Amino acid sequence: MKIKKILWLALGLVGFGIGAVGAVLPMLPVFPFLLLATVGFAKSSERLHTWFVNTKLYRQNLESYVKGRGMTWATKLRVMITVTLLMSVGFIVMLSREIFIPCNILFCVWIFHILYFVFGVKKYTPTEESHVMTRKS
């Protein structure tokens, strides 16, 4: 049981580290790595999970989504642009080597990604009260 918690902790730390770097570097996605960190910390330690959900990084990128309220347009746009840029690198490399079937698959995945974030993830508009509450905590 202890080894399992250590593995979850390691997974959470890796997700948090890459997510923190992604918050600064525009080419690295933040969202999936912070979700990974959330799961890893939640399964490894209640104390770590509590610490993580109280970080500014979590509150700005995931809190509203995890609570079921959705994402702001700015967050949605940041996720879509980052994933588009990363996928375009793979697409260009495959296209230059004339590997067309994986290019078509990647294109379909990209289209699904855009459609999911535009229509599948609820739009969240923070109210003035939520800004005040966030600043106080």
C-alpha cells in the first residue's frame, strides 16, 4: 500500500512540475498536467491534495472546471491554442515525410478537441462575488 501512495505522489509531483512550467511556457499545456497532479495528490495524501487545491495555479486553471461550473473563455482559448500549436508540430513532421493516414487521424483528433472545448465544456463567467471571495482566501 505504501508503494502505491509513493507512485501516486510521484505522478502528482511530475504533473505539478510540468503544469507549473506550462504556466510560464506558451508551448506546454497546463490543464492536463494539473489534472494529473490533482489525481496523483488526491490518491497519495489528503494533506498534499488540500495544499494543491489551495494553490493559485490550481484556482486559476482548474477550480471552476472541477467544481462543474466550466471554464472561462480565456482558459478555454489558452488550452485550445496550446494544443493546436503542439499538434501542428507533429502534423508538419508527418506531412513532410508524406505519412498521410496519421495526419488525417491527428487532424480529426484536433477537430474533436476544438469542438469539445467550444461546445462540450461549459462557459463559466466569474461574478464579482467570486473574485472577492478568491482574493480574500
